[in-house]
Amino acid sequence: MKKTCLLSGLREGESGWVSGLELAGPMRRRLLDIGLTQGTRVECLLRSPFGDPAAYEIRGAVFALRKEDACRVRLERNTGGVLWG
């Protein structure tokens, strides 16, 4: 069964597949440019001590995103913990 969540909700070591972006303008363009397109696997690698920003692995590269931007990226995950695709 698929579960929808937000990128900002991933804990360290968790991952999911991008299902949509709820952004417009330059930030949407930036996220698309770094590879956050529909179907892309994203893993949360590390959170700062206060939880913002967090580091994510996207297509083999590591990027830091602020929570306010990460909460606008929708993900899908398998409720059993196994990624689908």
C-alpha cells in the first residue's frame, strides 16, 4: 500500500519517491534542476541539530534543503518500508 508524505517528514535513513512539487518560480526551477522530478528517489541522510536544514541524497548527489522548501515536496512510500517503483 502506498503512503503519501512530505520530504520534510522523512527521518534520517528514510526514503521515498517524488510524486509532486507544490512550488512555483525560482525555487521550483532550482529543485527541478537538482533532479527532484516525479519518480526520483530521495533519501534523508542527515538533519542539523535543530532539524533545519536537512541533507538529502538525490540521484547520487547530496543537497541541503530548508524545511520550508522540503515541506512543499510530496513523496510516496510503501507502508511496508520497501520502496516501490
